[in-house]
Amino acid sequence: MKILITGVTGFVGRHLVEHLQSVVADAEIWGLVWEEDPAQVPAGVHRLTGDLTLPSSLARSLKNVRPDVVLHLAGATSVASSWQQPDRSFQVNAIGTLNLLEALRSLDVDPTIVVATSAEIYGAVALENQPIQEDSPLRPISPYATSKAAQDLIAAQYHRGFNLQTIRLRLFPHTGPGRPPQFAASAFARQIARIEHGLDPPVIAVGNLEPIRDFTDVRDIARAYWAAAERGQPGEAYNVGSGRGVSIRDVLDHLLSRSTTKIEIGVDPDRLRPADIECLVADTTRFAAATGWRPEIPLEQTLDDLLDWWRTTVHE
């Protein structure tokens, strides 16, 4: 079985490779990367060079693999950065997905294609309508979320119009060891680790701490991708999350409670978004019924592992 992963050098990609290598004995795993990407693909993965924003490059590369399963993780992932570079969000997330599906459609293969979209596409959902179900309207409020909504609709259209076997995962926030520091929980953990190492003064910079989010461990998310590929229904969209809402303040408080140093909190205006969503909590009934997937790692363990990872990673 040939499995192609886009975004294989990213945060989730590396955990996904580790999971696949443990559960799919006959997997031949390929990772699609940009030619200028300096990161090494994980051990045991075949490197495939291609650019999601260049259709000719992509089609040429995919002809060499002809995958049975495609796990499409690659994308511009930062909500905050999308306000400064909205064009990049659309080029990579929307147009990149369009180019990938067109390239796959041109091959004489019929792969299962799992597309990673985002819970941000739901926008601001009233508290009485939480947890959010898949039939909730799409009301994105950031350039990132709008690009992911377009990606979601493109994947749905390619199933309905061209019968591609696309499955959409609407992923709620996830974190864990290796998470880049532009995301809240990891930003907090990194700052705490640097303060404990004496690299920064004992003040942690934060943005808005009031939003409620549904966090899942990245290792559970890796399992969800393969559960979707094995047992998901083509054409469907599935919410993937824990079903538990916690405030960003609660995440910070837990991490601070694990610190060995007394740390103060300071609001950094640069960390505040032009618009924010009050609450995002997943109803995962549909995905659980289809695949049997459920998260296994509690948030407290996830945050402890994240902080320990940063403690071993920060350097002077």
C-alpha cells in the first residue's frame, strides 16, 4: 500500500508517520515536500518533491508514486499570520488543495483522500449551539478560516462532481510535543521553559485568555487520520476533537502550576487578534460512530508532555 502524506515534515506529519509505521505493516510511505524545505523527512519515508502551488510540478511528481491513500496535511496553519499574509493562506490552503485534487484526478488511480480542514470554518457559534455539529453553517471570520472553508468546499465538490474519494476532517485545536511556538499552549510552554532556564525574565506574554477551545493530543489526531482513511465515508465531513471545552486561561494556569519558578503574566497587544471566536467545542458523534475513534490522552498529560519537550529543546 502506497501512502502519500503532504506536510510530512510538519508537527502532525511526524506523529502520523510514527503511527502508520506501527499499525500498517505493508505501508510504503511517501512524503511530499517543497524542494526548498530544509527539513528531513522522517526515517523510513520516501521524499517526493513537489509544490502545491505549481500544478505542473505536482502532476509530474504524483505520477511517480500513484498513491492508494493520500493524507493531505500541508497548509498555512496560523490564524494570526493570516491577517498579515491572507494571500498565502489562500494560495496554499485553497488553491493548493485544488491543484492536488486535479493532479490526482489526472491519474488512473482512485485513492482515498483525507483532507485536513479546521473547526475555525464554523466561526462564532452561539453557546447554546455548542458542541458544534457538522451541519452547522460555515461562517469563518479570519483569512485563515476562510481559506480552510474554501478547502473544505473544494474537497466536497470534487467528490460530488468527479467522484474523488475525499474525506474531510474538521480538526479542532490540537497540541503536544513538537508544536510550533506560534500557537497558544506551545507559546506558553516555551516561555516557561526559557524562564526556568534563566534565559528570560519571569514574565509570560499572553494574548486573549478568555476563549474556550477543544484541545486534543496530537498523537490522538494521528490515529484519527488513519481511522478516517480506513473507515471514513467518502464525501463526508467529520469533526475531530475531545468534546471538552477549556479556556486558554485554564491551559495557562495548568502549565504555570507545573513550573518550578514564580512567573507573572503580562498582556502583549501584538498577541491579540483583530477578531476572535468565543468558543469552539466539537460534537464528534458522527466520527465516533463511523470509525470507533475516541481520544485517549487527557489534556493534562498533553500539556505536561509539551512542557517537558520544551524544557529539553530550548537553548541559550
